[in-house]
Amino acid sequence: QVQLVESGGGLVQAGGSLRLSCVASGPSFSTYTVGWFRQAPGKEREFVAQIIKNSGTTYYTDSVKGRFTISRDSTKNSVYLQMNNLKPEDTSVYYCAATQKGWANSDWGQGTQVTVSS
């Protein structure tokens, strides 16, 4: 089990950028697949991006491809989400999650609010 703390959210104008950070405490963070999810008011939580343990392969939901980049720095037990060209529809609470056995069995952070104004 790992503990996750997100930061970096805030208010930004459309077209702007933010970089979210997810710092983990706990053993062997590099053996976890890490993902970013988001949830807007009144909507279901949705997958945004993930980076696969060991291989570093990344996946993105279609709506953020070309704008968001997920990366990890194992020396800092951290995973980042660089978000460029932000749109009002990106407004959500963003959550970091980590798993070794699939998303049904995962650890979650408390979330960080991202608000994009038009």
C-alpha cells in the first residue's frame, strides 16, 4: 500500500498550463502502475492517463491526447501530469491512483482541484 499526495492544481485561463504532481510514500513505488483520473461535479470519475510500471508505457484518454503528458521520476517517488492548452471542460478534481493488481485494487490520493476559465 502507498500513500499519495497530489498538488499543483489551481485556476488557469483557457489555453494555459498546469503541472500536477503526485508524491508517494511507501515501499517500491516504481513497481506500481500510476494513473490520473478526474471527476467533474455531477459526473462519473473518468480515466485521464496512466504510466505502466517497469515499461513506462503511457496511455491517454482521447480528449487529452496531444495536450497532456504523464511522466514519472522514480528518484523522487513522483508522477507528474503536464497539462497544456487547457480547456474549460478539463475543469475537475484530479486524482492520482496507484496499483499493482488493477484499478479495482488501488490506492488513491485526496485530489486536487483544476479550474479552467473561458
